Amino acid sequence: MYLINCFFVYSILGYIFEALVTLITKGSFSSGIFYGPITPVYGLGAIIILVVSKKLFKNLHLPRLLETIIVFFVVSILLSFIEWLGGILIEFIFDKSLWDYSEQKYNIGKYISLEMTLVWGIISILFIYVINPLLNKVIIKIPKWLTIILIILFIFDVIITLILKIKIF
């Protein structure tokens, strides 16, 4: 249940963060493709950071600084891959492109750029050492009944989104 709760907490916080950034930079309040206040890529990213960092910290047996540098690069690459895959899937399923890094100097296609990969790495380290430790006390107290309600609402949102937004083949 812990990772499921992490998924929902960070998906909702990611939604709020991205929506606020979009409001400030573009004058509109939006994030993701779902109707509800959730952007699952942030929840998935949080789970990847938690699982990979725990596994690496447990198995590397190196000085913590070196382990942190390795985690930085491994997680940066994984999150960039998830971002690329998400961009391709959204474009394929919904015939929509939510972001485009083509204009950035070090882009790899429109869904990945070195600049964003570095941002994901920095955010990952902040997440591991600051954000998750602060929110962990709240996450572990989320009752099972609330998690079940969130799962049901999320499934409902996915179904409604697919029915109303999927492109016709």
C-alpha cells in the first residue's frame, strides 16, 4: 500500500506543481490528460526513484556521495525514458503532444532533452533527501479505505478519459 499511496500523493502534487507552472508561464491552468487532479507520470516517477535508489543504496556498498552520483545518473536516464515513452503513448493514443523539446539545444527528438534529463536528476536527489522524508510521515498514515477510494476514482478517471478523448482509428 505504501507505493500505491506514494503514487497518488506524488501524482496529485505533480498535477498541482505542473498546473501552477503552466499558469505562471502560459496563463492557463492545466496538467496532463486526465479529468481529475492527477498526473500519473509524477507518481510513476516517484516510485521509480524510491525503488531504484533503495536498491542501489542497499547493493552498491560505496561511499554515500558516490552512490548518490550513480543514483543521479541512473534515475535521470530512467525518468527521461519514461518521459519519452509517455510522450509517444499520449501522442499515439490521444493524438496530442503535451510537450516538445525540439527547440532546446540538446534535444533527442521532441520528448527528451539533456536539459530536462539534468532537471530530473536534480529533482530526484531533492526528492530522495528532502521531499520524500518530509512527506513520508503523511504517506504512511493514509488509511487503507482512502487508498481504495483513490484507486476506484483513478480507474473511473482513466475509463472516462479513454472514452471521451481517445482518437478514432
